[in-house]
Amino acid sequence: MKIALQYLNDANGNTQAVQLPLTEWEKVIGKLRKYEQALKLKSDLEEAFSQVALLKQKKNKQTLKEFLNEL
């Protein structure tokens, strides 16, 4: 993805900001949101697998029927 960037410099020539077309910015934000969703899903799955592993180690296991009776 080639983006036409414009650099803004101060009086000393130091880059202070970068500009890009709005359509390109919206594409970048769209990709960022997809990556954030994927990262959240990955994190949620890791937590779920961690909880399952802990439940498998538990000695006093509860049946589904017992669990539902508690509700």
C-alpha cells in the first residue's frame, strides 16, 4: 500500500507532523480496528483456555446437572 505522505517541518527543518489523504487515513483506521478485534479475540480465547485448564485440574468436579440445579 503506497500512500502519498506530506511532511511538515519547523523552521529548523525538523519533521513535526505527517499528513495523508483522508481516504488513506480511513483505510489505516479500518485496518487498525480489524487488528484490535483480532487481538481482543485472541486474548479472550487465551483466557478461556486458561480457565478450562484450571477447571480440568480441579479435584471436586461438578456435573452439568449439579450446576444447573444450583441456578
